[in-house]
Amino acid sequence: MTDWTWLWIPAAIFAAAAQAGRNAIQRSLTEKLGTLGATQVRFLYGFPFAVLFAGLAMLVTGSGLPQMNMSFFWFTAAGALTQIAATALMLAAMRQRAFVVVTAWTKTEPVQVAVFGLVVLGDQVSWLAMFAILVATVGVTIMARKPAAVSQSTGPAWQPVAMGVLAGACFAIAAVTFRGAILALGDGHFFVHSSWTLACGLGLQTLLLAVWMMIFQREAMIRCLRAWRISIWGGLLGASASEGWFLGFALTAAANVRTLGLVEVLFAQLLSWRIFLTKGTRQEMIGTVLIVMGVGILLLARG
């Protein structure tokens, strides 16, 4: 039988690149649609692609629908709710601070993922892997201290910091609970289980936000539907990124996946230079080196 465990590495790198692109699109939509509207773009326009991915997974593997249970439901619900909160907090922070800096703050997530993963799922992380997580996290923290970003703040300096770190915590809980949902499906093909969990999670998120917005923010929902031309690309990139993350979660501990996913900060830096015309600093270069070192140590630990 073929060992597909190694697939988590390219899946996580692909997910990080796609997510950086999706975040850039969502950031550009925040001013037009508001925080909640831009958050809904990720789910509403990503859900059809997630259903397509799940269908393709079952077709390619010849598998049927996974057997769901209450553990799967509760894990999926927890992941869906915390991911909604994480996305909204991240976008709200991005309205006050630089795109790459907020991305860095949210990437304090891997340390929290390691802790939550151990407590909730019993996922073990080696001392070398934990060292790699800490090195990479220090790297994103240094990048987040970019002095030039201070002048871009539109409110109290602590607010975007708090929102970015809290978003990272919510993303950490979502990563662990979604991995829990995948594992709760029991025996079966990892591709089908990860894709089906993604489709269920995005479906629930789309429904919850749609109901909320139709009751309390109907105009924002209408604007979200009217902005379909650019939003559909955000949905495609978002669903593709999530597919990569979920594939990784099916194959290894969430802490490993999310640590390797820190390369998203590097992709965000490139987008910041090319799209948002933000210049790099020495702190960013130091942070980049530490992130690359952390990722390298992680891969060595996994090897």
C-alpha cells in the first residue's frame, strides 16, 4: 500500500500560497463590503468549490459518503464557528494595520495549535519539532514589530495587536477541531475524509453567516452578492487553501501543518511588495531567516 504521509508537505505549502492570495482579495473587499461581508466571501463563494472537490475525491478514489457521527458534528461545528471568528478578527485588524504585519500576528498560531492538539486530540510533538515551532514563531513576531507599520494604524495601537493574536488563537482551535472531525470519520480514504469535512464545514459557515446577515446586515449581504466577479476568485483560492490544510490535517498533527504554513508570511510579503507597494525592512529580513530556519528544522524533525 502506498504511503501518502509525505503529501502533507506540498499540501501545506500550496495552502499557504493560496491563502495569502485569498487574504489579499479579502482585504481589498473589506472597505467595500465591510468586515462581515468580506468574511462571507470566503465561505459563500468557497462552498461550491469545496463540494466540487469532495465529489472529485469520491470519484477518483471510488469511495462513498463517509459515515458521520456526533463527534464529527461537534468537531465540525466548533471548527466552523471559531474560523468565522478568526477570519472576522483578522480582517478587522487588517483595516488598521499593514497586510503582512497582521498576517504575521495571526501566525503566532502554531504554538497554540501544538498545545490544543495535545490536550484535545493527544497529538504528540517532538522536542525538536517544538523547537522548530518556537523559532518560526519568533520569526513572525519580529516581522510583526515592523516600525514602519505604526503610522498606518487608524486606532489605538493595542487593538490590531489584540485582534491579530486572538485571531491566531481562533485559527488554532479551528485547525485542531477540524482535524478532530476528519479523524472522527474513522477508516477510509484521507482524501475523501478531508474533502468531505471541508464541504460540511464551509456549508455550515455559509448558512450561519447568511442567516445572520439577512437578519441584521441585509445590505452587506446584497453587496456581497453583487461583488461576485472578484469574490469568486477569493472563493476559489480560499477553498483551494482549505483543501490543502485539510489534506495536511488528515495526514499529520495540525501543529506540523500550521508551522510549515508559516511560509504564508513569505508569500504575504511578496504580495505586499508587488500589490500594496510596501517596502521591506531589516526586521522583515531577520524574521524571514528565522521562519525559513524553523521550517527547515521542522522538516528535519519529521524526516
